[in-house]
Amino acid sequence: MARKSGSHSEITGPRIRTEAQRLFARHGFAAVSMRQIAAAVGLQAGALYLYTPDKETLLFDLLKGHMDDLLAAWARVPAAATPLGRLESFVRFHIRFNLERAEAVFLSYMELRNLGPANFAAIENLRRAYENELEAILRAGQAEGGFLLPDSKLATLAIIAMLTGVNTWFREGGRLALATVEEIYWDMVRKAVGA
């Protein structure tokens, strides 16, 4: 009997992804077995293959899901009228969106190397699409003379790295409130682009 009595694919599939993400983030992709994921969900190991063909596909689905959600959520943010306003929206969006998904962000940076070439390229293309959103803002600011940047691509990568770094140290209830962190980071990014 592969499926646990009373299990439902619309419940079990998301539970598998949730537990796999938690285990991969905590122990690393290479250290986690399909048997461990199955045990965390309460399934026999063979039952996992009803939901995913292999562990790499499971990781790919997690990384792709995160990037798809990120791009879709950014697309729903109302566009500000100016590049400076759009840049501020991006800064605040990036911090808030990623803080709520710390494990997914960690996997996106630390476990990408475990994907085969085709899967790696697919995730890289999604990451590039997100980076292009920020770079378009920076280029628009340069074109109107509001941003002073020697290289928009380098600035894009530096800003995203800086904003993503909030995930490594921010804790709710810590010394600084999230709203304060957002203000400080927005001020640093604004100064970094010469605005």
C-alpha cells in the first residue's frame, strides 16, 4: 500500500514540498534522503514517487515555485510614477516578500548548484527576469538623470544581495522593527544610486 489511508493528493503534495523545503534548508539537499522526506510526511518512501520522479525534480519544483511566486507578486505591485518611486517600491517589496520565505530564499542561493544543467538554466532565467526588473528601474533613473551609476548591472546585483541579506539577521521582536529596517535600507539604496 503506497498511499497512507485517508491521504489526498491535494494535501499530501503540498506537505511533501513543505517538509522537503524544511529538511533541505536545515540539513542541505545532499544530506536529505527521500526516505527522510517520506517519514516527515508520514508516507512510505515509495509513495513519494507518486508526487515527484526524483529528489532533484523536487528541489527544482521548490526553486521554480519560489521564483514564480516572486515574479507574480512583484507584477502585482502598483507601478510608481517615477524611477525613484519604483526603486523604493522594489526595496520594500523585496525585503518583505523574502522575509516571509526565508527557507525558500536560502535554498535558492545555497542549493542551486544541485540542479542539472537544464534545471539550473531554467532557474537562472527566472532569476535574471527578476534582476531585469530592478535593472530597468535603474536604467530609467539613469536616463532621466536621477541616478548616478557607473554600471547598472553591477548595481542591480549589489542591491539584491544587500536586500536579501536582511534574511540572515533580522528577527521579529529584535532590536529594530521591520518598518525601521525598511527605512534604513531604502535610505542606503537611495544613496547608493546617487539619488
